[in-house]
Amino acid sequence: MNAPFTAPELSSGLIEAAREAVRLPAGSRVVAAMSGGVDSTVTAALLAKAGYDVVGVTLQLYDHGAAIQKKGACCAGQDIHDARMAAESLGVPHYVLDYESRFKQQVIEDFADSYLRGETPVPCIRCNQTVKFRDLLDVARDLGAAAMATGHYVRRAEGPAGPELHRAADAARDQSYFLFATTPAQLDYLRFPLGGLPKPAVRAAAAELGLSVADKPDSQDICFVPEGRYTTIIDRLRPHGAEPGDIVHLDGRVLGRHEGVTRYTIGQRRGLNVAVGDPLFVVRIDAGTRQVIVGPREALLTHALTLKETNWIGDGLSIEAACEAARPVLARVRSTREPAPGRLALVDGQPGVVFEQPEEGVAPGQACVLYAPESPSRVLGGGFIAGTVPSLP
């Protein structure tokens, strides 16, 4: 077991909050996932100060030469260096695992294929679902850890039927949307020490401890996409995604041509380069025929949706059973949108959500995350949006 961290003192409240989040005996081994950012570094520091046997692990997800040039990229070359230096300053052992090939196959390739299908993917969810919360958890167990802790802003609470996943106390930092795919078994093993803290308190703790990452900017955009231009990645991996096609109005009129369905997302207005007098929005993408279908804003309204790759961490045995019971839910269809009331139902034979009021701009490939109306912070699970039922014919 490594020696207790003896850097400058933190407030007893922060240390006690970490113990409350971990709920393991002092001295228990906990693997801290260290990305090199302020959140994961403070997580490791809090665990060390709380008396746990901390082991830091960082995933190398990129080629060092290329990645070190991208600022704000999780687990790029500079971030790995920062994580290593942070672990050294905390006095905890640190390991770097080469997961570049896994990340490319499970996250980047999936990202490109999703756009080819006319979807709008969320690669951060796929990364948490595969590389971090499946592969890395296996490593943590191999290291003899009783738990793995991350710097995500969510809360884990003990409920009557076992661990529950809840939104962060700081609503502006909440990351529960990106963790809906966390399984019950994973949730039993994971810990989130920052879930009850506001971001300013985390940065203040980093500064108080003299950590070099205290003022480091948060990661922006998708970590592996250079300068936010996702088409650069897709054109390189799937060049046939740039094949041209028609831009078609809902009424059947061909309004123009496009340079590839991968350049469009549901709800998009800018960059259509067509004009019919009234504003037009992308309302559907038919990848099979390479058609981008456009229409008025009201055509974006969605009455119901279907889900694929579902995960259920609510009460009861399955999401299918919850659908048969027409369980009321709050459904969040984008990370930047508040959950909307609806109910679970079987839609076209698949698990789905029927909204009380139509939702706008629901895009296949995005996640639909479900929360409990009787306890709005609690995550019940969710799935990726497979299809939509429009409110208008």
C-alpha cells in the first residue's frame, strides 16, 4: 500500500465527502482513472487524503506524436504527461495502458459508421461504455482494487434495491447523460467522488494542493476530432461517405445537391444552400438513397421514438417490462436539453418512449436517457435512438 498523501491540507469536508462517495474501509485499494485533467487529478488526491490505497491508471488512446499537438484532448500525449506528473506529486503508483487500437475500433470506427447510416453519434457514451467502463474495469479488478473511481460529475447512491445512478449536485456539470449505459454490475464497482461538488470547489482544491493542473482548461468538443471538424475523420476513414446526393423537400421536390450525407444532422439549418422562401431544416437522412430530406421547423416535432442497445438500471427486471407497464419517465434526447415527460411503451415492437408533448429535433444515433419522475435526479437507463415517429403526417 502506498504511503498516505501528505501534501497541503484540504478541508475536512471535502475529504469526508470522498469517504462518503467511496464507502469502503480505510486502506482499501481504489484505482483512479487519471486522464490528466483537473477533475480526475483531484479525484485521485481526495482518495489519497481519505486514506485509500490509490493506484492511478491512464489510457493512451492516440499516437503520441499526433495527439500531443491537440490541446484539450483526453489522454493525448500532454495529458498523459500531466497525469504521470500528478501521480508522482501525490505519491501514488501510476500505469499507462496502450488502448489505441481498442479506442480506434470501438469508438472512432463506430463514430464514422454511425454517420454513414445517417445518424448523429455520441462517441463519449461509446467510450465510457466500452474502453473505460468495460476494459478498464477489468484491469482495476486484476490490480486487486475494491473499486474504481473516476472524475465524472454524477452521484452513486445506495438505494433499497442496490446502487443507483443520480445526476450531479452541480446541474451545470452533470454528466449522467453520457453514463446511461453503465450496467448494474459496473455501478456496483464504480465510485464518483466529485458528484456532490461544484466545479469551482474542485479547482480550488487543486490550487490548494498546489497541483499543476489547477488552471488547466477543460476538454472541449470530441477529443479525437481535430479543431471540431468531424468530417475530416469521416472522410479519411470512410471516403465514400462524401458521395453526392439530392436534397429533397418533404413534398417530393428536389431542391438541390449535397456533398455527402455525413455532412448533415437532424435539425440543421445552415449550409443547406437551397432557398424556397421559408426556412428549411434537415428532418430526415436516408443514407440508403443518399437523400437529405428537408422541411419546415414543425416537421421536426416527434411524437415517439424507438430505442436500441438499451440499458436498464431502474427498479424491475428489464426495460421491456417497464414498457409493458407504461412506466412514466422523464426522457432526455440530447445532452444539452432538459428531460421531457413521457412514458415507456413498445413502439413498433421495440422499447420506446411516447412523449406527452412533441419533442423537436430528435436524432437517430443520439442517446435517450431516462429519469424517474418521482425522483428526477435518478437515472433509470436508456438507449440509443433507433427511429422516430413524427407528430405531423
